[in-house]
Amino acid sequence: MDIGCFDNDQVQIYLGRRGARNRLGLSARAASAQTQVGAVGADGYTRAMWRGTDGSISLWKLDPVLNYVGSHVYGPYGGWSPVSLAMLGNNSYVLWRYTDGTADIWLLDANLNFIGSKTFGPASGWTPEGLGVDPYGNLRLVWHTPANQVTAWVSMQL
């Protein structure tokens, strides 16, 4: 999935090729959304996360041809910043970072409803930076230091 912003504040999300059949255009002003990330679930539905400048997130569910299906807004929560979105099966996982370096991973169902969360850290000198899925179906929480050291913690279940 590619996401791009253009001069006219039009956001384009491409799934697969950048052909007209696979493109979804959305209007988002710079003041309302800083960055966007997206992931495709096992069901073929895309989940996109828009990070608001106020620390909130808007999670969208799009069908395989990128028709809007539904959304949920979460936050803002004092001291917490949204970092990353990952998919495992049909569940979405959102990584939040607290000002002290604590990481909190949310588990959301296939329709983006909150199920639960797990907190990690803080780990002295380390900052939670990303979330991904390895080839074995495990979540990986990526941490880094100011000296550019990187480590990944594996979490099998939340």
C-alpha cells in the first residue's frame, strides 16, 4: 500500500498498482492528519490509521476495492502518542508511546473495536518505535536508542 499527499491537500491511497481501479482519493487537511499508515488483514480488508495533530487516531476499514466500511476514533490521551499500526490475521494492533518511554499495544477486532491492551517498559534509554509481524505470526515491538541501537521484542499473545 502506498499513501501520498499532493499539493491540493488530496490524499491518495493506492493498493497494488496505481491504476484508477485500485485508487481511493480522500480529502484530509494538514491540520487534521499528520501521517497515515495502513495494513491489509487476512480478510483482504485494509485498515488505515490517521494520526491527528492532537494525538488522536482515526482508524478506517476499507473493503478489498477500497470502499469505506467503517471507522473508530480514539484519543487523545494525555501523554500518549500513536506510533504504529500492524495486522495479524483480522485483528489490528496499535502501538502507543507514553512520554516516559512506556509502550502500550492495543488489540482491536476485525471491526476496529477495542478488545484489550498490554503494556511494556519503560526500558531505560530505549524508545518504542514500531510494531510489525514476523514470518511466524508473532508481533514484534521495535525499540531504539539515541545511539541508533535497535532491538525487537517478540510478543505471541496480548
